[in-house]
Amino acid sequence: MTHHRLLAFDSGIGGLSVVRELRALLPGIPIDYLADNAVFPYGELPDAVLIERVCMLVGAALVRFRPDAVVVACNTASTVALSGLRARFDVPFIGCVPPIKWAAEVSRTRTIGLLATSATVRRPYLRDLQSRFAPDCTLLAHGARGLADIAEAAFRHRAVDQAAIAHELDQLFGQDGGDRIDVVGIGCTHYSFLLDTLRELSPAGITWLDPAAAVARRAQFVLSTLALGLCMAAGPIDRGRAWFTGPAKDAERLLEGLAGFGYAEIMPFDVDAALPAATHHAAAPPAS
């Protein structure tokens, strides 16, 4: 029988925090993971460049992997390119957005914090989320450029720079009114791999929100609505593979980390080689 297949992608290892939750909810579903590490971090790219890059990459991956749904396991890509992806391709997309609504539901002081990339913090999308879901809350956000790099190192079991993390937390809680923050959402999937340290170094009584599990539940729901159902194929178990668009930094330690998410090898993904075929599967022609 035919079975479902998922694609999850990010600019690095951050989206694996969502894969971890997907594995728990959908243990028999193959999940191909695509890390666009050739241009990591996404937050440093101009919006127009990022949109074209993400649509190009996903178009190539749709041809290669034939997923039934795609998890955009990256806040930056979701806030910038999700609408473009949905316009161009006819598969379901599940995105990651800062957990502003959830934070508003939990907060007692009505002052909520967000730790994200500088790109996510500066975009109007964030203010739109606040006006829609937390209009009675004060939102204090901080764009922490270095935390994604620290998370990449932590994933490879390298020493975590606690002083650098403490500095980023000081930038969040040191803002005017920061002493009233009682809930902090993470707006970058990479930060899931730093949560223990973030909790340890933040002021007492702070509730940290990681939306990875909610994203996985949404993906589970989307798959359940598709015509195929959640049936499994007979034969050897296919868990999917981990693909990287650029050279894998510290590959031996990276592979050790990937093993915990069901990936046995690091596969190279040649974006340029897949481009001609990918254009045939767009629902609409790419924007000029």
C-alpha cells in the first residue's frame, strides 16, 4: 500500500526539534530532512532573496522526494516565504510561527517575551501576530543573532557558551518593563536545543514555550485529512534521510546527533542539478 511521506526543512539543525516531535506522533512515517546549510543562517538574507531561495529549494525537493506535505521547520522561512510557497506549489505546507497566541494564553502579568532571530523580530509579521492574538499584552522581543550558531555547536555536543547566552537573555529581560515578563516563547527552532540552558540562566519563575510539539500535531492533522489515510507500506522500514545543501561542518559529531533522530548518514543535496525538473511542479510560475 502507498504510505505518506513528509519533508521537513530548515537552514540548519533547528528543524530537527520538530522532527523529534513528528517521530513521536508518527513513528512509521518517512521524514526526509533538508538543511539548507549552504546559506545558513536564513536571517542574514534579504527577504526577496530568501523567498526565491526557499521556493527554489522546495521545488527541487518536491521533485526528488515526492512528499505529501512539507513542514517549514524554520521561523524565518515561515514568516517570509510561507505564502509564496503555498501560491506556487499544490502540497500542504505547515509552518512555524512565534508562539505569541500561546504566550498570551499563559501570561498572568500580560508582559510576554520572545527570543528569536533578528530577522524575525524586525519583520511586520510579528507585530501582526501581537495585534491579532495578544492585543492586551506588552510584547518584548529580542533578536539574538548568535544563538543559532551556539545551538549548532550544542547539537554536536560542543561546549555551550553560557556567557554568550546570558548576554542575550540580559538583552531581553533588561528592556524597560522586562522584569514583568513571565512567559517567553522561542521564535527559532534552533533554540529548542538550548532550552535547558535558557531556563537555567533566565530569572526565576519564567515559563518557556517551545512550539515544536504544536507544529508536529498540526502536521499529523494535515496528514490525517489526506485521501491516503495513515497507512503503512510493507517491507523494510524507510525513515527518510537527512540532506544538506552544503558541506557538513564537523560531520562526525553531526552524524552522531542525527542518529538520535533516525538518520544514519549525511546526504548531499545538489540544488542546481534539480532545478530544471523542479520548475515543472510549480502551481504557478516563479516570480521574475
